Amino acid sequence: MKKLFAGIEAGGTKWICALAQNPPDILASTRIPTSHPDETIKRAIEFFQDREADFGGMAAIGIASFGPLDLNPDSPTYGYLTTTPKPDWANTDIIGPFKEAFNIPVDFDTDVNGAALGEAWWGAAQGISDFIYLTIGTGIGGGGMVNNGLIHGLVHPEMGHLRIPHDWEIDPFPGICPYHGDCLEGLSTGPAIEARWGMKGEQLPADHPAWELEARYLAFGLVNLICSLSPRRIILGGGVMEQEQLFPLIRQSVQELLNNYILAEDIQQDIDDYIIPPGLGNQSGILGAIALARQAAEVNN
């Protein structure tokens, strides 16, 4: 009998819930707007309860969530959102209601670590022990693997809040991060593009100066990560990266900023295969959540 795995990609705008029997093949899925925590979590639980009636009991649940999160299993607030600026969601217990409703293993991680796990199992990072997954959308988040293990540490990576050079003469835009103003996230997200240029990124033409500036900021962030973590591959997802003209601009800018300091063939000669889009497309997040569920089932088997 094949096991059923439940995955939740818990985003700040929407939750995607899915059930899979033989990942990465999905049996059923739904999208739930991220409203009040009680309402959103209730609807997610009801979706899985209804699917259990259709398909049978689940083996485990994986939740890949927006953050910041408490990922310390020894903490009394393990499984909680912590200081998120999203209204009503700070200090919300995410995993507790699911454990209570289903009494099965629940694995919990950041949305970007979940997406990284999905890419490692089924996508563009298969067979790669050390890589970074960065999503650039309404926010910027980063996760990935070092020595085949998801990156955690003190809390979890906050790659979107790297401080990068900001030339105020070229770009007087102050940034929109409520904590840091002009960090990478404050300068380079979809909302930052819209606030700076007065329209959404998808409305700007491919030759608009917005994209040269965006690529430069993202390249500054990637160079910091290349020098500090030395990833074997960098995967860039999220809505902003659907602007395909960004990839060659970012690759060129990364090479210029590194200035031949890192003599790695992957960067100097094969950068088109080094900085790449997700292999799973926009399903990296939900398939990563399902991968977390399968991982939880294996640990508790």
C-alpha cells in the first residue's frame, strides 16, 4: 500500500495544500488565501480531512512556511511564526493544530528550504551536495544545502536581508524593508520595483532600465553568498525571476563583481549552468513541502 504525503506551502499571500501518493505526482491540491491565521489553518485542515475521506489516511505532513520561524525542536515555541510583519500572524503556532487534528509526524521548515529540498530530490539540484535556492518575489528568501543537509544554524538563513552597496546618486530610492530600508529585499523585491518605478515589474518592457539595476543588486547579493557559502549551484525562483532577461544580466554582473577572484570553471566558463531557474518551475515550493512530509515519515518509520 502506497503512503500518502501532505504538503503545505504556507505563503504570505496564499497557502497551497497538496496530497501526493507517489511524489512528485500530486493527487489533489487547493489554494487558500492567507487571511487570519485561525481561518487559514482551519481551511487547510478541512481540505486534508476531506482528502483523507477520498484517498485514505496520511503518513505525514510537511509545512514549508514564510517566516521568520522558530525551528528549534527544543524550544517551547517550535513550529511558530515569530516576528513576521504580516498582520495577525506574529507568534502563530503553525504545526500545533495539524498535530492535534491528525496525530501524525509533521516536519516544518522555511518555504525556501522546502523549495530547496524539492529541487534536490526532483529538480535542478539533483546530485548536488551544496547549493542555494533564492526566491525573489514579494520578498526575498534564501535556503539551500551544505553537505546534503538543509541550512539552519542559529535560527535560519535570512539571505534577503543582506546589506549591499547602494549608490544613492544612481538610485535614490530608499528601499521598502520595514527593518532595514535598503537591504537586498528592500531594494529588489517585486513591491520595491513597483514602488520605485510606479508600475509592476511585469508591466515594464524587457529593455527598461529597471532590469539592469535589479540584476546589479541581485548580483551583489549572490557574490556575497558565493564568497561566504561557496555553493556548487545557485537556483533563482520567484515571480521577479519570471523576467527571463534577468538571468544573463545577473550572470554577467556576478562575473564582473567577482573580477576573476574565484577561479572556478563553473563561474568563469559555465555560468549559464551555475545560476539557473528552478527545475520544478513554480512547483518547487509545494513539492518541497511534500518532500518534508516524506522525510518526516521516513524518520518516524
